[in-house]
Amino acid sequence: MIAEFLLIVIGVAAGLGVDRWVQGIDDSRAEAEYLALVLRDAEANAGIFEGMVLDWEAARDATADLIEAVENPTERPTHAGLLIAVARAGTVNTVPARDASFRDMESTGNVRLISDRQLRAQIVDYFTQDIRFGRPIIEDRLDLRFRTFAREYLPPDLWGHRTLCASASPAFDCRFEDPPSSDRLWSALTGNASMTELLNSRYADAISGSGVARGWAARTDELLVLLRGALSL
């Protein structure tokens, strides 16, 4: 009787042990799959932030060019150069961050599958922050007025300024075939007494934007190092 009881206990314990072992394998496999998905999102974000830094810095430099031109209007820029400078100062190309994999982990409670506590904390901290890089960093009235001004005076096809004179620096060095006239734009820039104030506000906004983008780029790089280490890549 005692022997039979012991056999039953041993059998139950062995069964539970096998179940735990199988569950451990399943959890490890699911953890690796989630980490690979999070890595893919983080790699996409690294590219997004790199592009944002370049755009914000282009906006900063172009705004500085415009400030100098408005304060010293004796040498007027070319049509192409002036149009591109205003396009770069007034726009930043942004796309939303990638976070779908983490949101899935969060909604299903599978964040617990990340066994490394440091890595888990880093992932949670990174993806639960309010990343607003798809919107203006500082939406004050002056900046809104400048972007409204730029849209009023620029042809719509110039908003995609990455494809026109992408490497021209300063922006006034831009050259492209058959540019539209910038006479009306130049008159508006030099004839508006508040333009210097508007441009200074935009310049400060671009510095803030590039700083925020650089900070998120650095955080993304840190997360990538941890993720690749966890996946032995």
C-alpha cells in the first residue's frame, strides 16, 4: 500500500516536473520571439531618429541662413536657394515610432517572459515614454505663424525637400532646374517687421527638436546593445 502510494506521488511529481520543463521551453521560445520583434522595432526607430536628427539640424541651419539674409538683405539669394531654405526651416519629415511588439506584450501580460530584469526594465521604460517626435516639440504661436507663412509662400512640391538639393549646405547653395520665382517670398521676408522674431523662435525650436531626437537616438542605441546581447547577435 505504501509502495503504491509512493509510486503515485513519484509519478505525479515527475509529471509536474515534465510540465514545468515543457513550459520553461515554451516560455524561453516565446521570450526569444518577442525579443526579436522588439529588436526589429528598435532598429526601425534608430533609422527614424537618425532621419529626424538630420531634418532638425537642416531646419536649424536653414533658419540661421534666413536670419542672416533678413538682417542683411543686400545680397539676395537665388530663387532655388531661398525656396529651399524656407522649406527646410519650416518643415521636418517625421513618422511615428514603432512600438507594436511591445504593445502586444503589454496587453497580453507577456512582458513577464523577459527573464533578464535589467533588460525588461529598459524595454518597459523605453516604450512607455511619451515619444512625441512626430509633432512639433514647441508649439508656440510664433512657430505656428512661421510654418503657416512658409506654407502660404512655398509651392507644395517643395515640402519634400530631401529630394531637392539634399546635400546643399548652406541651403542657399541649392541649385535645381527651372525654379519658380521667389520674388513674393523675398518681399514677404524682408517686408515683415516681425520676421526676425519669427525666425529666432523657429531657430530655438529646431535646436530643441534636434536635442530631443538625439536623446532618443542615444536611448535607442543603448536598447539595441542589450537586445542584441540577449539574442547573442
